[in-house]
Amino acid sequence: MIDFRDLVEDFQKLAKSADETELAVLSGIISGIQVKREQKKYSYISSLLQLNKDVRQQDTSLTMTMPNTPLVHNELNITHGGMIATLIDSCIGIIANSTVPEGYATVTTDIQVRYVKPAIGDHLTCKCELIHRGNKTIIVEGKVYRDDGELCAVSTGNFFILKI
């Protein structure tokens, strides 16, 4: 079990010695946990990455954004490919799940991501669209754009429909 006092002490040491970037990351982590507490429907990863979906969602398309913060950067100071894949999988997964009746859910069976350009800028936007809805599987396409409008990744994801 995690000792609360040790955790607070470790956090205080880290915060006192942190640089501006590290403080921004710590602040984002705290904000993400607070969002998760308030919005029970969000996962921790969605909350920590500050994924925001477009509330004007249609049944077959969705737009989701993610701030491009140091939390998601690799050692080259660009967005880590795995974070882009997580943004895409979150976005296309919402579309896939929105197409099945109550009592059913979808799970990703595979996802293919092709990285086209470095993901730089202040935020990334994933636009996804339903490609195929069958009795057992669903295919959704996702495209990720930088804030300058340049395409940086293209993806297709396959989902299996299961009864829950």
C-alpha cells in the first residue's frame, strides 16, 4: 500500500526542484486526475492527455483534440507516436461504440497508423469517420492534423463487436 505521507514528501521534493516544463507536466497530471474524478465516464488516460471531443458529434464522424504538451513529447521534442496512436484509438473507438445497440460494445482488434509529418504545434486534431459497419466488425478511419492544418498521421482501426 502507498503511504500518503511518503507520497506527499516525494511530490514536494519533486515540485521544489522542478523546472518550468516539469511544473507544467505536474500541473497537467493533477488537472487530469481532477477531471477524471468529476467526469466518471472518462478514462485516466483521456483525462491525463486532456482529450476533448467535439460536442457536435454525428453518428458517423467525430473530431477530438489533444494539447501538444511536453507530457506527450519524445526525446526529439515532438509528439511521441504512441500518443498519436492513443489519440486516434480514443477517437475512432468512440465512433465504433456509438454504432452498436445497448448491451454491446466494441474493442480494437487492430490499428494501423502511418506517420506522415512530425506532430508539432500547440494541439493536434483527430478527425475520424466510420468506413464500414458489419454484424461482427467495424472499420473506422482517423486522420490527425497539426494546428497549422498539415496532416501528420493517417490510420484505420478495426473493431470487434461483443455482447457485454
